[in-house]
Amino acid sequence: MALLPSESPGFLLWHATLRWQREITAALRPLELTHVQFVLLASTWWLNSQGERPSQVELATFAGTDVKMTSTVLRELERKDLLSRTVDRSDARAFRLRTTREGGRLASRAIAVVEDVDRRFFEALPHRDVLRLLEPLARPARAG
């Protein structure tokens, strides 16, 4: 016997994800960032703050985004003067990424905005319970 949609974890997760994405999109709109632009800018900023200058492939892996889409979005962030892409000295096919001063300021503001959305969205559950639920679901699937 099939589950009712209200009893299906996948169906509920789908609807929760859609609602969360709508709220993130609305919160980022005044900052003129799309959700994926935010993820890539904030990830670059965070990696830079850890002393890393990731390549586009490394950033895509870290952020869990498609490599080709990442390249397209990074070009747009570069056009907005939010990050710089410089050719890797050891591999002319690769670019190393660094947020600009403006990109760092915007990333910091956007992270605060997104964290506020997350706090409100997940407030019905204790933070540790949310992490305990989502962490295993967010792990990459094993090949094989």
C-alpha cells in the first residue's frame, strides 16, 4: 500500500526544500545575488579566509555544484567585480579564485542574511537535531 504524501519523507523533504529555497531567494534579492551566486561567493570567501585560493574545480567540489555551471556563474561574479580569477602558475588551464574587497563585504552580509533565514526556517527544531538529521543526508553518495 502506497504512503500518503503527508507520510512520505521524500515528498515532505521536497516541499520543505522548495519553501526554504523561496525564502533564501527572496532574502538574497535585495543583495542582487542568486542562490548559486551566493553559495559560490560565500564558499570562495570562506576558503580564502582559510588561506586557500581554490581552483574552479576545487570550488565546485566544495560547494557541490556542477563544474560547467560553476564556471559560468564565476564569470558573472567576476563581471560584478566580486571575485577575481587568475591563471594558475602551475596549470594554465586552471583559474585560482579570490574574492575582491567588495566581494568579501557582500559575502559577509549575505551569509548573515542566509543564516537569519535558516534560523527562522529551522526554529521549530533544536539546532543540534537539525544538524543530526541533515548531516548524513548531505554526505556525497558512495560510488559503486
